[in-house]
Amino acid sequence: MNMTSSSFPLFHNLYNETANENLLNYEHQMELCQKIKEMDDEGCEIIFAIIKFYYISIDNGFIDHLPYKPKINKNGYKYELNNLPIKLINMIEKFVNLHNNKIELDKHRNITN
């Protein structure tokens, strides 16, 4: 990787934790897509940052290019999982699960306070 681990610690943790994982099956891919559609703005912004950072630091892409051929719509960018590297898909899945767990914990804390 080109960048130091201190420049995006979340990325590096996800990268290291998904080192030997395989491609998600179709059912898991559809589940991941649904979770992303339901994700809050903060989560979506972090997913884009993970995609962009992966493109720059792993695939040695240019910082001013949009990575992996997204479609641009009124809400931002839409990526096809087939255009993303397998490792990146697994990193995104891991992040989505972590982020959703954090949101649930925050909701639970707010209810009990």
C-alpha cells in the first residue's frame, strides 16, 4: 500500500480483517445492496471513502478519477458490485455490518437514557 496506516485507520483495519475472504454469494450480495440502500448519509460517505482509498492505495488509481465506473444519479454514485474487487466488496460488507451495529447500540443507549 502507498499510504501509511495512520492516514485511514478504519480502512486498514477492514483491509487486514478481510485478508483471506472469498466472493460473497448472490444472496449475500443482494442483502449487502439492500443494507447499503437503507444506510444513513454518514455510512454512505464512509463507503465512498473506502472505495476511493482502495482505488488510490491498492489499485494505484489517480486521485481525480471516479473509481470502478459508478453510475451518477441524483443521490450520488451507484456502484455495481461486479465492478469492484472482491476484497473491496468484503471490506464494504464488514463496514456495513459494523456501522449498522453501532447505530443499533446508539439507539439502545438513547432508549435507556
